[in-house]
Amino acid sequence: MAAVQIIGVPQDLGANRRGVDMGPSAIRYAGLTERLRQLGHTVADLGNIPVKLHEEHLPGSERLHYLNEIVATNEALAKEVAAVVEAGDLPLILGGDHSTAIGSLAGVAAVKRCGIIWLDAHGDFNTEETTTSGNIHGMSLAASLGRGAEPLVSCGGFAPKAKEKNVAVIGARDLDDEEREALRQSRISVFTMQDIDEMGMKRVMRQSLEAVLEGTDGVVVSLDMDVLDPLEAPGVGTPVRGGLTYREAHLAMELIAETEALLALEVVEVNPTLDCYNQTAKLAVELITSALGKRIL
């Protein structure tokens, strides 16, 4: 059983709503390390990647807010993640907003050929040409696949981080018009909430895992907590009604664990300022344990 190394990235520069910088602390406070050790994992917490504060800088470009600061954070994250993967351990990255995926994926892809499971209400497939907000957390998947601003695309010194055919987006239900068209024209497997309603989560996950594992060394899972319905996970910055149920989310994690092909797990967008009694962080810990082997029986 590989050791789990926790990396916090308390970044909120990629989003337009403050508070996700406290997400890593909230998840830790919810008993993450203890729960993983109860499963038999060896756990080390590497602390947090240094992150600039909103108050230290102006947003800069209207279409790429805080670009330089986000690039610096992701380059540092990529190096730390790569070192963990090189050591044969599992990086568990705690965000922060979803712009951190750029560094997480760069770090894994520097060492392994990876597929990507992207659990998210949003596609995060905008670029500076298509964005309506300028927020980089909505560009992270596109950048990781070689689309968008060069400083984001080239994180870690290479691009892309994965092949589009080895990427599955699951739980999408809030896409911008141009983003929707870009996803349609890509080779990414996109499973919307309508697909999950019609097919069931088991079939969606089986098809997704088949795609992401074909010709790769394993899978990186990027879990944005807003993929869940806000009734389950209220403490997120961009909630969208009609998301995954509690059991659908757990089943997704359990099926990922069954593959024994998890290369890295990232959990992002927990916002304690919008939460109720740390409910969303506690759920994040539950889902992490399911992805790392916890079973009902």
C-alpha cells in the first residue's frame, strides 16, 4: 500500500468568491489524517504550498486574473507532486480553487502517463478567448490539455498533460456556450447529469474508467465538490442545483478504488465560509476514504 502524502494549496486567486483558501484547513480539521490511518495507510502531511493573497496583488489582465501568481503557485505544486510520484507515493492535493489542477496534473504527468477523471458541475474548458469571467479556475482542464494561455499550458515545461481521449468529465451541468462547443469538438468523454440520470452512475464510471485507463499508467482524479448537489455540499463557491447524490459520489469513488490505478487525488473548492458545521469538508473526507479503499462491508 503506497504512502499518502498530503499537499495543501490554499489558493483562491482563480475564483471570484473568497473563502476556498481555507478549504485545506477545513478538510484537515475534519479528521482526514486519522481516517486514512484507520484504513491502514501511512500518511505524511507536507503542509501548504506558499500562495499569494488577493490583498497582495491586483488582478491584472481582465481575461486572466492573477495569471503570474497562479502560474508561480502551480509550478511549485507541480514540482512537489512530481517528487511524491517519483517516490512511489500517492499525492493527495487539497485545494483551494480548481486552478490548482494545472499544477497537480503537471506534476503527475511529468512522471507517469495519466488519464483524468474530472468530477465537476462545470467543464473548466474555457480559455482567455472564451471566458466570461477571467477566472482561471474555469480554464484548468483546457490548459492541462494544451488549450489557452501559454504560461498555463506550459506548466511543468511540457504540454499537454494527457491525451483528450483519456479524459472523462463527469457531472457537468453548467457550461458556457463556447465551452460547450469546444467540449463537443474534443475527444473528451463528457457525461452530464442527464447522462447519469439515464445511464446510472455505475455505467458512467465503467465507461469513463475504460477510456482514461486505455494506454495510460493510471488515473488522476480531480474532484470539485460542486459536482455534488448543494443539499449535500453547501460549502462551495459555485453551487449548481441538480448534482450528484451522496451515494452516487461514493459509488464513483469506490469504483475508482477498485481499479487500483489511482495515481493522484485532488479535492478542491471547499469553502468553509459558505458551509454549515463543516459539512462539506466532512463529506470530502468521506469521499477521499472511499477513493482510498474504505468499503461498507
